[in-house]
Amino acid sequence: MDKEDSVVRRTGAKLRHFRILKGISQEQLALDCDLNINTIGMIERGQKNPTIYTLQRICGGLGITLATLFLYDESSDTAAEDTIQRIEAVLRQMPRQDVERVARIVEELSGFGH
């Protein structure tokens, strides 16, 4: 396996992770992204190398950013990552002012006890 195949497979696995986390089927994701269900399946299995545009459409359907997709480390603590993703989804729906307030609270909590 070459490096490109490895990246394509890992990207597909990450997309599958986020789809399952969201609790939707490949069919629903395909409908949400206006893509063919076979395309979603092939990408998740690492059999198709998607364009950035296609990844952006899929991420949009999953409610995540491209940055979230690429920065997600599948070897990290899954429970913590799932919680972070839930928090991110909520924050994306909040007004900017509230997001700033939450950020200050988190910053205070992270310094607690140090």
C-alpha cells in the first residue's frame, strides 16, 4: 500500500466515523450531499479518492468542517472525541457572542487547579 492509498483509506474511515456519530445512513448522507450512495460507500471504504469539493459537500452533510475532518485523530480517545464533536455541533448553532462566552468559560476551566 502506498501513501496515497493510506490517506484515502484513513479519510474514508474518518468520514464513516462522523457519519455514524451523527446517526445517519450512507443513503441519508448521500441525499443530504446530493451524491450517489455508491460514491459515499466507495469513499468510506477507501476505494475512491474524492476531490476537495466532494469532501466539502460530505462534511457539510455531516455538519463538520474540512479542518475537523483532517485534524481528527482516529487513534485518540474515542469517547473524548465524540464529546468534542457534540460540543462543536452545538457551538456552530450558537450566536458568535455566546460562542465567545463559552470559550472564556472553557479557558477558565482549563486553568482550574493549576
